[in-house]
Amino acid sequence: MDFGTSCWHSYQQGCQREWLVTNGIGGYASLSLICSNNRRYHGLLISASVPPTKRQLFLANVLEDMDFEDGSTVSLSSFKTAGGYVNSGFTHLQRVEYNYLPEFVYSYKDVFIKKKISMKQGDNTVIVQYEIRNGNKDAVLRLTPLVNNRDHHYISRSNNLKFSVRHDSKAICISGNGESEIRLLVDGGEFKSYNDCYFYDMFYEVERERGLDSTEDHFIPGCFSIKIKPWETKKVSFIATTETYDLDSLNVLRVIQSEEERLKELLNRAGLQNELCRSLVLAADNFIVYRKSTNSKTVIAGYPWFTDWGRDTMIAFSGLTLATGRYGDAKDILLTFSKYVNHGLIPNMFPDDGEEPAYNSVDAALWYFEAVYSYLSYTEDYTFIKENIYSCLKDICNYFIKGTIYDIKMTEDGLVTAGNENTQLTWMDAKVGDWIVTPRHGKAVEINALWYNALIIMSGLAERFGDLDIYSALAAKTKESFIKEFWNEKDQCLYDVINSNGKDADIRPNQILAIGLSFPVIDGCKAKKILNKVWEELYTPYGLRSLSSANKEYKGIYCGNPLERDGAYHQGTVWTWPLGRFIRAYILVNGGTEQARRNALEFIKPFTDHVKNGGMGSISEIFDGDNPHYPRGCFAQAWSVSEILRAAVEDIGIDQLGQRINY
């Protein structure tokens, strides 16, 4: 992806896009397109000291200035302060190329500066490589690091920033505010220390919009100066790390080259030709990370603030690992979760301080069956499933049938009920204090669609493995009860949830799972009516609204303070991930024909624009329900990326269609 000056005519416009570089263990670097800090989560080095968590901001940014022999100075940095001052270094930004790694090209008179940013895989290390093609004057490049040391969720003020600075051979070591220290190294750079120096009042516009503290200070330990002769071309590497190895041994060019080669190999492995799909293959890589506590791969739910969650991992599983050809990672994830099945549930969250995993999800375990079935569809590795996973699947079914924690149990009619008035166990789990925004305890429609899907999958496995099939008859009973209880004759669709309060007729996207899983519980004319209802009332170009706009509780804009945002989260806000299952349902309802797949391309096309306009190369977590459906939440979300990629590859077969139509 290439970007030019039309994307940053103003500071505000330049902040609308964000880039992301990750290190495979939960750490990341991320700034706006013009390399400004526009949210508390922006920075050049956010480390993950307990992979993939305990993420801390160590390096917010580097101020870049050039001094010339005639006394003139130019700043290449872009930032805004709380007082309204804007530093407009972006006016010298000529071009941004985002091909594997972000590269920024600046020009000032007869000087060109290129900047490329990379992280070292498996390390909390960021590298900023500069190439300066100087003009006809002696010049000095000054690099001024803005240092911090805080949890990436919080904000620092100068009175909290107490650091000590020392020299360690070539590196500058800065410690304070915690156990870790950051080391800085600039090859060929002369470091000048500053005493008690701070960058005050950096302003984060996104945090102001979110109703949170939006001003922060950073520590300035000093600056690095690099002399450049007239007409000289010089490469300069800025390294920042929390690792303890010898920085002299770090081959910067090799690290960058290795990362680009690694990303190219991921594209080759996936074997996809469609441009959008190739972007999403690279985006998928950001989410698959190493977890130290389980010594295995896991899935980051979203950047910049989420960690790994069981539900998100299972929903994102197929698109991230199978559609991309990463079968080894898929196997690793399935095996890891099998080891932590407890009470018939898989962990919704792995804590990092020695506590037991959290199991407060009814759907994560049921999505696990869909993940297993998808894995088998791609690999036919039945031996692995039989020897390592099948007993866990049986365990989950037995617990659901007999009953388990959080009031999760199958009732006499074969349907599953879960939770009570005080719990939120489905994906629509927004809760503020004692206020449950979307109460969905009881028999939720997608939970029972997933339950039927799981029973059919288990029936097939039992038959293949020569085991007693207790699941087929139970699935038939569940299907009969599902149609009887959930069909809403008045609205010609499905009820959302059934409990002691009655049958909830709110039109929500959850019902699409009844016709969009591997084994739909509804078919025929009813399936078509469900599809049409969801299409008519919930569909937008970037996903499905979480509540019909005709509902009096509908919230069309997701913004404001945490209370306001949580109140809109599942009350009209658009979610991308259910669109993947809508696409599958559309194709199935329309007979699985090539024409149906061609038509379904229209549901994919809007993302060819979005991947260039939000989190570059990725798909946002959510969007406003109202036009123009502004992207909100995390700018890169695992299940958004995965479900669009999965639907494009598995359901539409986008590369095959692409050979015959202009797309």
C-alpha cells in the first residue's frame, strides 16, 4: 500500500490512519500514518515482558530534527500538545509505503530521508532505520527519544517519571518506574545528556473522544547527533530494547531483511493471489503470538488493548490459521486448549500471575467444536484429533448434558440454558458495575445453534472412531425443539433469547449462526426468511448491527465515556465478525452456486477500501451503526480479519472466481 500527501493535508487527517508492527510475543510498535502519537497506546516500543501480556510503553516516539551549517533547522516530527500547538513535520512527508514494513520518505529542499520501522521477532526490540541522502550543506541529524515506563493502559505525568541514565559501552541505559530498563543505541551517533528534561502535555485526540485522560508527559534523557557531509548518503540505525543481550551483536540490516522474508514466506504459504486476501494474511500474523504460561501459540484478540481470549481465539481460528496455511499453529492452539478443559469449558482468559484461568464463557467451548471440524476439513488429521482432542470434546458434551458451573446445562427439550440475571456468558457481555447492558441469560439462540452444530460434529467423529454415538438422536431432538421454541412467526425470524421473562424478539445478528455454521440447525424457507430479516435490518458495508435500528434501544454512534460506549457496544454498533457467517449463510441459502458466490463478493469489496483507511492492512473491531459507519474500538481485530478472510477463501473461493471476473 502506498500513500501520498493527499492523505495528510492536515494534522487531523494524517492521524486517521494507524500502522502496526508486532514482535510475535504480544509487543508492538504503532503510531499514526504521519508518525504522531494520537492515543495512549501509540508508541515505538510497547513491550510484552510476560508474553503476550504485561505490556508496557517504553519508547513513545523519537523527535527527528536536522540542523544545517547555515543555521537553519527542520523538524520532521508531528505531534500535538494540550495547548493546541501542532508540530507539522508531516508537511515534509512525501510518501509512505506499507509493503511488509512501514517506510516513510521525507524531503526538505535537496535532502531526502527514508525511515523504516521493524521489530525483532521474539524480542522486545524495535529498530528504526534511517537513510539520509544529504544535499549541499553540512548537516546534523538529531534524534531525541521520548521515554516512558508504564502499563500501556495508563498515562504518565512528569512527577511519576523518575529515571536514572547511564552509559553501557555504546548503549544508553535508562531505568526507573519499574523493574525493566530500556537501552538505546544509535550507530555513529554522539549522545548528549539532558538534566531533568521532559516533553510536556502530549495530546491524544482519540483518548479525549473516549472520555479518558488525554494528556501525557514523557522523559527526555538527551539526544543523539549524527553528522552528515554534503551529498553524503548515510544509513543510521536507532535501536531500542528491553532485552539484555549485547547490542553490538545485533545485525540491524539482517533483522529487517529476515522480517521481510518471513512475511513473504507467509504469503507464499497461503498461496492467495487476491490483493485483499494477501493483506489479511499479513494482518493475521499480528494476532498469532507466543504465550509463555502455556508455552504455545495463542491469539491476541485485538490491538492495541486486548490480550488473548478463548472465545475470540476459537471464532478467529479458521481464518487466522487454516485459510493462511498455518496448520502447525492451528494444531498447537487446539492442543493447548484441550489441556485446560475444566467443568466442560475452555478458558475464556489465561491470567498471568499464577491464578486459575477464567471460564466465564458458554460459547467458547462450543466454538471449539467448529474449530476442530474446520481443522479436519483442511488437514484430515483424524489421528491427532482422536489421540489428543476427542476425549476433551466428549467431556465438554457430558458436562453440558449433565450441567456445569454458571448454571450451564441442557434442559429436557435438548436445548442449552446458561447463566442468570447477574452473569454475562455470551459474546454480548457488556457490563458496567451492576448494569448488564444486554441481558442474555437463559436459552440464547446462537448458543443452541452452536450446541446442535457440536452434536452433529460429535456424531460424525463417534462413527469414524468406532465409538458409541449418543449424539445423533440428541441432535435431532435439539433441532426439533430449536425450531419449535425459537421460530418467531410474527417477525419471520428467530427469537434472540428465551428465559423466565419470555421470548426476546429483539432483532440481533446472533440468529445468523443458526444458518451460518458448518451444520445449520435451520434450512429451507425458514433459513431464507432469517437471512432476509438480518439483511434488511442489520446489514451494513462493514458488518452486522448488533441491534436493529428500528429498536427504541438502538444506539447508532459508539463514542463518549466508558459508560456511554459500553451502552452502545451491543445496542446497534456494527460488528464485522458475524458478517463472515452471514456470507456463508447467503451462499448456502442460495444453493451454493457459482452465481451465489459471485454475488457474495459484494459483501467483501468494502474492505478493500477499509484496509487502507483505518488500521492499515487490517480490519477494525467495530463500526458505528449509523452512516458513514466510522471505525471504532480496536483498529486491528482478530475475528474481524479472520472471518472476512475465512469467508473469502472457504465460502466464496475468491481466487477461483478471480480468474474469471474482474475484481
